[in-house]
Amino acid sequence: MVRQWPDRHPRFAGHRQVADLVARIGRSAAAQEMLAEMRKQIASYERLSDELSEAGVLDTCKRNLRLWHQWLASGGQTSPAALDELRASVRARADAGVPLEDLLHAYRIAGRLGWQILRRHAGPHDQDVLLDAAELLMLYLDLLSEVVTQTYLAARERLVSEEERGARGLIERIVDGTPLTLEERELAQQLDVPLRDCYVPFAAAIPDASPRRHAALAARLRGDGRLAVTQGDRVFGLALCPPEPGDLGESPQALLALGEETPRAALATAREELTLLVDYGRRARLAGMLTPASHALELLLARSPRIAAALCTRVLEPLARGGEGADLVHTLRTLVRCGFDRADTSRVLHVHRNTLGYRIRRIEQLAGIDLARPRDVACVYLALAAEANLETEAAA
């Protein structure tokens, strides 16, 4: 139920004058400005897909400007038809897989830009009106955020089918290792999922696909006798036989992170690892099958992001200082890529071996390492891998 504020509410002083000021705003131009800022700041708006079209976002911006004006002009009353339009827009964003935090961020951007546009349209005689407008805008954004959050959560819940809810409960009990109830055993039989002491865990993701598409993938996998449920924009499941990438029935860009046959007592740890692995694969734009063994280094770093960042700082930050910093960091990366073969490194860098020797000594001196010691070599490998992982996350 959306709250209403009558004219006598003390925070509604001057609302009609504010409504007159809002009426001067050209909605089309304001909506274009808001869209440009959203695309700049929000990743899911930056690459608008067919499911989240540019025209749809523009229409939403213009509709919300109109709704704000009506809300002001009526003293805080919102018509059921206007609220239905707002809720329909929110449901469309939820269906398209726009995260709730992105959606709320978009409304905050619109509010901030709306205030800036109001100030541009205000004349010298409107300064007192602007003070009322600031308070009313904050009040309106609070109300709007409440409606958006409630509608979004209801829409996301509706996307999860009854079957999936049951499958999610069953998979949680299996992963927890706790005994299954009679009802859960009957559900497993309905889903054609044999109950065993060991399962092959897996996680899958379709790059840039909506939660609805992942829900369809989970349902398809359940139809093939695998216990699968959605985890937002990925799928987690259990199987008796290892699935293949082709079993997903998706494009070659789809990711399948596959574990080994695992006892129930260890499935919670395996699920965490596979979730980290599929998220890493998505950020790195990998495709096909991934296994924890083939990406052990990335998993170690992903499980300890604070330690990975500290290692980066310790090894690489001292090298980046000063005029020779870029050369030293590039030299260290090249040395690692060449397997610490100095002759190959000199050839790749197009420098004399004596120059390379000088740079290596400077690297060791500044970073406080000795590249003749295996432990320090391992630290360098980890630091560079952590740096690459952080760059991948920043670009995602």
C-alpha cells in the first residue's frame, strides 16, 4: 500500500509552486539527459539489450517525470493508474534481469539530475520555491524507492516457479548433509532425482542473459534428470553423471564449471568453489568447461581477495613509483611470461642482457624480494595473477 500525504502535511508547503516549476521542464530532453547518465554509471544500462530497450528506458523517464508532476499538483496523491504504470515498468526491469541495486541507482540518478534541471529552469523569483522543491523531491524519492523495491521483489518471486522452490529446498537439504524428510524424498522421486551419498556438482552461466533465461536453463536440466536451481544470474546443480557443455543447449559462450564426484558432507564447499569459478569465468569472458583443478590459482585468489590485494600492493606498488616504474613492472611481467629465461626476456624486451640484469636487481631491491628464492618467485606469480584478476573485475 503506497502512503499518501494530504495538502495539510507540513512537508507539502509550496507544492503547487513546485509543480508549476516542474511543468516548465521539457520531458523529452530531460529523459535523454537522464538516460545518458544512467548508461555512463550503470553497467546493465550501458549495453541496453532487446529486453531492456533504450526507448523503454526513455519512456520510463518521461513517465516518471509526469508522475512526479501529478503527485506534486495533487498534494501527494497518486492515482491507481499511474502506480500501475510504474509497477509495470519495474516488473519489466525485473524480468529483464536488471539488478534491484541498479534499478534503485537509476532512480537516484534521475532524482539528482531532476534537481539540477530544476535549478537550471528556476528564475530569480523561484529561489524560495527551490527550497520547497528539494524537500519534496527527497520525500518523493523515498516513496518511489518503496514502491520500486516492493514491486521488484514480488516480480522476482513470481519468476521462481513452484517446482524451482521445491527443488531449491531439496538441493539445500542435500548440500547440508542433513537427513531428508519423507516429503523431500517424494519430491526427489517426482523430479526423477536419485538419492545418493555422492553427487557431481556443477554451476553454469550464460553471459549477459537474464534470470528468466537462467531459470529456463535450470528447468531444462531438471527435465534431463539433474537437480538444478537458479542462483540469480547463474545455475547450480547436482548430477550423477558429469554434464557436458553441449548438455546446456546454449550458445558456445555458455560456461560450465564442473566439480568432481563429491560426498554430501563436502558439497557446500564444492558449491562455493564452483560459484567463484563461474563468476571468474564470466568476468574473464571465458567459455566452455572450467574445472577447479585447471583454475586453482584463480580460485585461491578469489577465496582471499583481501590477501590477494595486499600481495599486489606489497610486490607491485613499490615498482610503480618513480620514473622507471612502468619499465620495471613491464619487465617483471615479461620475465614471468618467459619462464624467467633471461635470454628470451631480453629478446622480447629488445634490451641488452646487462640492462635486463640492472632492472631485475632494481625490482628485487624495491620489492624486497629475491628471484632466486622459490618462495619469492611464487609471490610474484600470485601478485601478477591477482593484478590481472582485479583488472578483469574492473573491466566487467
